[in-house]
Amino acid sequence: MTADLPSALPSLPPTPTGWQAGLEHSFFLRQLLATHGWLIPLLESTWERPLSAADMEQWIAQDAPTDEDSLKRSLRRLRQRVMAQLVIRDLGGLAPLAEVVETMTLLADVTTNRALDCLHRQLVEQYGEPLDHQGRPQRLLVIGMGKLGGRELNVSSDVDYIFVYPEEGNTAGRPDGGGVIEAYDFFFRLGRRLIAALGELTADGQVFRVDMRLRPNGDSGPLVLSLDALENYFITQGREWERYAWIKARVMNAGPNQIGDWSQALSATARPFVFRKYLDFGAINAMRELHAQIRREVARKDMANHVKLGPGGIREIEFIAQVFQLIRGGRDRGLQIKPTLGVLARLKDKGLLAPQAVDELSQAYEFLRRLEHRIQYVADQQTHSLPEEPAAQAQIARSMGFADYPALLAVLDAHREKVSGHFHQVFGAPEAEGEENETLTALWQGSGDEDGALADLTRLGFQDAPAARERLAEFRHSSRYRQLAASSRERLDALAPGLIGAASRTPEPDVTLARGLGFLETIARRGAYLALLQQYPEALHKVASLIGASSWAADYLNRHPLLLDELLDPRLLDVATDWSGFRNELRLQLAQCGEDTERQMDLLREMHHAQVFRLLAQDLAGLHTLERISDHLTQLADIMVATTLDLCWSKLRKRHRDKPRFAVIGYGKLGGKELGYASDLDMVFVYDDPAPEAEENYARLAQRLSTWLSTHTAAGQLFEADLRLRPNGEAGLLALSLEAFREYELHHAWTWEHQALTRARFCAGDAQVGGSFEAVREEILRLPRNPETLRVEVLAMRRRMLDAHASNPEAVARGEFDLKQDPGGIIDVEFIVQYLILAHAQRYPQLCLNLGNIALLKMAADLGLIPADQADPVRDAYRSYRRRQHAKRLNGSPQARVSLTDIAPHVAAVHRLWLTVFGQSAQEGELPGVGETARGPVPLPPEIP
């Protein structure tokens, strides 16, 4: 159907000059005002402002319909009023797109609800109220679908409905005892009358064409169905395209209080059908197939100029927005919204679509929808095709503000080209690997001869071609592979050649292939992950790069394959992490979980793992120093602990205050801001609260916080929480009052506990309590100490640690050096710094600052406490040790042993400074009182960080 302008235009009584554009470009408006002159004085008082729902309700109330016929007449007169005003405002440049679609949506809502209320009352007079099992009156839930559900209705639109009623039952009957019918029968009659009230063509026209084909089983399905029947349909028969349709589903009713409860029940029924709990990349293939069907239909009907369904049209923009909703909406409720432009904006905010892509799609959507409306304004027809007659084309161009039709087409084609490009980026089928693909496929399938396969693998860079060929064969012949569902095996067969090629491009192809096959085995039964890697070959290359560079990264990805999604984020290697934005997003996502504790715990883990994975990718790409990585990981841990603390406090039943006077104190790597990817969190909990309930409540809080952090859920674990550094260790209270903590540190703490305190800091909780702790910490660190006594005690503790962690004789014989434990290593540097702080902080309070070992060594040298020419080499040694330790751990060597030859100068530098500070090696002869005091044996600490 074309939007050609009729040649005969009716004459009109005098109208305001501001209506000129509407009258010029809409035959429908001219005809409407000519045949319904009563509209003109009404419009004169309202046309310069938007219409509201209250305006529409008032107009219907003035008509005061009393029966079905007068109701139909009133609803149609309302549409005439609304449409006339909307045409004038839109074509006159007064109404933006948002006003146009909202006004049409309000018209649908008001007319639907007014008709529903009136018709329901009429049926109740005949049959009584339909009752649920508790004897409460039921109401029909009218679900608006498509653009109606998304509040994006166009100006000559159908309305797509689905009718659902709460539950089976009977009506109450008439007062005389007759008229009892089943609830289904009641709502079936009501649904039919509602369709007629809006869609029947009368002398006054119609309100909306009503389309019921989106209901379960379409035209062959029942007109109305219960919530239970709907849920059963979703579970047993729901199809992929229906998931897409139900994204925009919206209950339109305004009625009794129960409407809200039923509406929530309906949402709870539909949500798991539409939005899967996992990342559903399989939705891409389903929507690609649906779009292909639409394209075939468009081509068959020669609809290239269809601005909705044609190439680069409105539907493609909607598909782009909604496929992201289907993929991610189950894990991110922020994407469970309905308007297309709103979804695009959120995709931009979340980094799921590039800002330029979102801007271009949004601009195209606005343009195409405005053009769609101008086509429909001509004759109030539900058409989306550009006109074919030159005069009509010129008319449409002028209504869009263009001088002529070619100028309009130039802009239109530019928009459609951009939309098509973005659509292809999202939905385009992944291309083959070129000439190499045939070779890679043959290697995976084992279809070639052995000599040829070995030659191909060698050419691709594999060092041990026979072993690589054997790995591939073992995978193909494994029971796990053979037992896969056909669809999963098909996807895996499509992926595996790409993995071989991606592995060949890494520095160590053999290692990468072995780890990559292990990863494919992990995800083989998860079709969504296979679909992701199949759809986005670049993600497979990133996987190969990551796991080839680090065995720890490979293990991490195996434990958390959900992180594959992060590889698609264009901001993956953006080093400017917005921690404030992350904290806000975390709290927003948690708020959307409601009171679902399990989901909250999973969400904490998912968002933490995602950030760790981002930092890992940036680290392996060489974008951060180790110090910067540690800073980021520490800041991330602080945020997670603080957020978890708030959640745990909110869930305590007997809270005695809104905000706890409670602080989390980080020790060790957490306290020193030197966290690694898999570091434990050493924590101590203190509070400053005189309330009688404080001790019991804060002990519960401490226990719950530790449990929340350490518990393994389906999403993994946040941290291993280590509380053994608290006063009195495992025998001590989980949470200690600040005064009790101070008393212990002043009178009962061992020297090693003061050493540990040098790296303690306030991490989370009440800032005032945290400030009070910092004051106590400084007080303890600045206590007057006898340097000789301190020296003896520090040496004694170092010797005990050496005895407990002595290097394996075989490792020593091989010339290996333990970067952390061996003399001259990391712990020696840390003991030197800790001794200097405890010995000299009374005179130099700046030593109490938590600056890290490298900065504190420089400070000590500047203060003249150690020679600068000895401090600088030790600072370099410490940096080198930590970098090497970090690299070893990334590749599965937690003990971090290296060749002593490679680091001999660093070891010698640490030895020199150690002798300067302590006067002797920790391994030299017996020291008086070593390991014994008046209090008994000195306990070995859990771990001197």
C-alpha cells in the first residue's frame, strides 16, 4: 500500500494559521475537520500543548457512555480528537517523537481500560463476579505487546493484545441464584466484547485494529487463558520468536489492588521464559533466522521501500536492541526495559555497543519513526512504504522538511546504510578463516594422512606436532565429546579448527592448544558459550592469547566461563578503571536482586570475577605495572568487602542501630595494598559501640561477613577470609572492641603482632571507627622500644620462619632460590622495613604511614636510618622479586622458585642491608632467649606477610 495523497481535498471552515502544516500534508486531517466541525473549537483551546491521560479521561466522562453502543461512539470520538491534535502538533513541529508515541500509547491505555471496566460491569450484572479460590473477584489482564507494550505506538497502529486471567473458577452468579458460568467463559465473552468495542468498524470508524495473533498458539489458540496455562505453555511449547515478542509485554490494566499482585505474578511467570539466567548467545542464531524469514517475505513482496521491514529499517534497529536483552537480560535486570531508545542508551552506558553505533542507531530510529508517521498521516492508513507517485513523494519530502524527494532519499539511504552495517556486525554469520580454514578443519577431523597432518602442524608452528595431533584425536574420540547433543557437537566442530589456528598464532602453540582443548571440554555442554565463540571469532583469539600466556588465566576461565562475555567488551583493555562507577553499578545491580540472598552472593562474585578478569587481560597485555595491578586489586577488594558488609548488616534481624560502628582492618597484602589475583584477605574486626547488644551483634556480623566472602556458590568464591591475625588468634573473639584491641596491643601482643600491625589499615565500615583504629595503630607503632631487644626478637622470629620453611635440599642443589622464603628474599626485605618502623617511629612518626615497602625504604634512607647506597639496590631487588613472583604465579608456580644465578646481585644487596640493620645473619649462632620469653614459647604467626 502506498501513501499517495488523494487529489480531492474537502473545504474547511476557518482554522488557526498554526495548523497550516498539518492541513497541507494530511488529507486525513482535512477530511476529519471537514466532516467533524465540532472538533475545531475543542482543538483551538488545546492544540498548543501535549495531551495527557487526564484530558482523555475527562473527554470520555463528558460523553458519559451508558451502554455498549454509546461506549463505542465515545471511544471513537476520543480517537478523532486525539488524532487531530497530534497531526497538527507533529506536522507543525511542536511534538517530538517521544510525545507522539506516548500520546498514542495513552490513547490505547485509556480506551482499553475504559472499555474493559464498562464491559466487565455489564457481564457481572448477568453472571456475577468471577471469583478466585479465595472468593476474591478476578479481573482480565490485558497484556499489550509490541510497540503498545513498549509505549512506542505509531499513529496508525494495530494494538497487539494477549488476554490472561488469574485462575480457574466460577462466577458468583446473579442474586436470584442463576447465571453461574466458568471463569474462562466469562473472560472469553469479555475479551470478544473488548475486541469489538475497539476494533469494530462503525459509522464513527474504529479506535484500533486489534491483533490477537501473538497469543499462545496464535489464531488456533484459546482467546483467553489462565496464568497456570500460560506458564505451562512457556515451559512446553514456547518458541524463540515468542521470547522476542514478550520482551515488551506490559499489563495495561488500571483497576483494583489485586491487579498489581496479578501483574507481578504474570511478570514472574514470563521473566524466566524471556530472560535466561545464563548469557544466552544462542539467541543470536534464533533472531538471525527470524530476520531472514522477514527478509525473504520483504523480497517476495518487493518491499525494499518499506521503512519498517526493509533493509536498514526500524525492525533491524529493534532486533539489535532486543538481542542484547535476550542475551544478557537474565543477568542484568537493567536491560529488562521496553522502549527501544532506552535500551540503546543502556547498551551504550554498559559498553555493550560503541557510543558511535548507539548514536547512529538512535538518530536513524528517530528519523525512520518520524518518516513512518508522516506516511501514515496522509490517509490514516497502517502503511510503512514510501509512496510511488511523484506528487505524493514530493509531499512526504516537504512534510519531513526537505526541498524535494531526492534530498529525502539521500538522508534516508545514509541512515539505512548505517543501520544495515551495525545489524551485520551483530547478526552477520561468522566468516570462514580463508584459505587456511580447509587445512584446519582437516586437522580437527583427522581426515588427512598422518604425514600431511604432521607437516601442516609443523608449518603452523607447533613444536611437537605428533603430540598436538594426538591431543586432537583424543578429544574427538573421548566419551564426553561423543555424548554431546548434536547441536553442541556441531558448534564445537565449527569452533575447534579456529582454536587450532588461534593457538598457532600465540608464542607457545603447543601449550595454548592443550589449554584450549581443556577449556572447550569445560564448556562443551554449555551451548550458550559455544555459540558466543562461534558468533565472535575474535573472542576465540582472545581466549587463546590469554590462556597461552598464563596457566592461572586458563584455570580462572575454566572455573568462570561466564567471563567469556568480558572478551566482547570494547573497553576490556581500557586501563582507566572507574571504581566509583563500578561501586555504583554494583549497588544498583544488588538493589535489583531484592531480598534474594543467593542471587546477591552470586552477583557479588560475578562482578568481582569480571573486574579481576579485566585486570588480568590488561596485565597480560603489558598495560600495567605490578604495583598498579596490586593497587587495582586492593581497591576492588575494599569495594567488595564494604558492599558485603552493608548487605550482611542489613540482614541481621536484631540490629540495634541503622549503621554499624564497626570497621574491617586489613592486614598483610590487603593492608599493604599488595594483593595478587588469588590472595587471601587477612582481616581483623573492631568496633566502638557502648550499646549492650554490640558485642553479640558485631560477633554475628563478623561471622556472617566472613561466610559471605568465603562461601563457594554456583558463581564461585569471592575471597578466602583469614582471621587468624586477630588478638589471641583462633582462640580470640571474632570482633573486638577498639579499647580491648588497644589493651591487647599495649600489654599482651607479641613482637611479630606489632610487625604485622605495620601493614594494617582501615579498609571498610564506619570511617570514624576506622580513624580511631589508625590512631591506636600509630600509638602502638610509636611505643618506645629497646632496639637491641627488638633486634633479638625479630631475628628469633625470622629464624623460626626459616626453620618452618627451609628450602628443599634438592632445590638448593639445583641452584634454585625461593623468592619469598629464602634468606635475601622478600620476607627479609619486609622484616627490615618492619624493624625500622618499630625501632624509629617514636622519633619519626612519618614511618607509620602505610606507603609500601619500596617507599618506606627510601624514607628510611632519607632519614639517615640506613645508607642510601644500600637502600636503592634493595628497592630494585624487591621490585624484581615481586615481578618474578607474580609471573611465576600466573603460570602455576605458587612457590616462585627461580635460578639463584639470575638474581644473585639482588640477593647480595638484601644480605648487605640485613647485616647493616641487624649485625648478623638470621642463620648465625644461637641468640639468648630465642623462642622463649617469660610468657612461654613465642607462637609462630599464621604468616608474617
